[in-house]
Amino acid sequence: MGQSLGAYRAAVRAALGEIPTSALTADVLDQEINASYFEVLELFEHPELQRDTTFATVSGTKEYALPSDYWWMRYVRDETNDETLLNRSLAFIRQDEDGATGTPEYWVHEDENLMLHETPNGVFTIREWYVFRPAVLADADDKDVLGAEWTEIIRKGAIYRAFETVGELDRGVHWWNRQRALLNRKFEIPARERTTSPGNIGAENPRRQYHVTR
């Protein structure tokens, strides 16, 4: 685990100096800390956030509830047939639908469900590898899930957001540049993406190197 919300609050307040709490309320400060936290969560692939689960299909049933902590999908496999399902758009699946059932080949995220195509004609074991969404930091003792190596990046991001919120734009840019320098020195981990298989990650969406500019 990383740093607590209480520690982030204290660090940001200390950096702000004499700016009164009336200009930056506790609620707004928490919003800025969480905004920085979730930016870091989204920009990089964090092993700590990766999970997997399996479910069994039901003949004639096309849609299945996603895990309650689901954020985005990495890839989906039909474990029964040892095949990776391809991610396709909802428009593609609807255009291809003819009412037939069979072995699923494609998947799409629709609302809070995973939609399979073709509609399963039997019981298949489907495995989902996904990224879970951590809870928002709300209480002083709540800690980020990323670990100490990300604390400084999150802290600096919260500080620049706080300065911009109170109208101290020049000071905000200073802290923005300091945070971006840290981000750009981080090992070059690609941005959030959808993947098609563990052996061919990013085949449909080529990996891009992450570099922050303003």
C-alpha cells in the first residue's frame, strides 16, 4: 500500500503555504488529491490492479454481469476451447447478428455486462483478465494501492491542481512541470489499452510510449 489520504492532505497544505482553507476547502482538496491519484492509475499498467475471474456460460444467454470492481478489460478467453476471444465493437456484433448460436468468438463491453458473440449454444468456461477500479480516497486512513514509488508523483500532481484551483497559475505550472519530469523519467510503460491475448498483447491497439507534454 502507498500513502494515506491524511498524509497527502498535510503535504499539499504545507506546499500551499499561507493560502487559507476558505480558498481551498477540505472537500475540494480531497478532489484534487483523487484526481492526481486516478490520473496515475490510468496512465500506467499497474500489476497491482490486474485480476482475473471465470464464469460458465448458459446456453442461449448472450450477456453476463461484469465483476463489481471492473474498470476495463485486458482480454477474454474461452478456456473450454483454449481460444482467445477478440474484442469487437457493438456495431460490428449487431451487424453480424443473425440469431444463430454457437461457440463465442467475440466480446464487447455493453453497459455493465460482457456481451458474447455468437450467443453460446452450451456451457463454456470464460475467463476474464481485467483491471479493477480502486476506491476513491475518502477517509484520512485510506491509502493508495500503488506503493511508495508513486507517492511523490501523486503528491506533486495534487499540489499543482490545488494551486490552479485557488488561481495561483504560475505556482501551479511550477509544480506541474515537477510532476511531469518525474512521470517522464518513469520506466516507459504504455498507456491504458485493450488487449487481445496474453501472447499478443495490444495486437489490435499497438502500444504507444507515454510521454507527457502540456
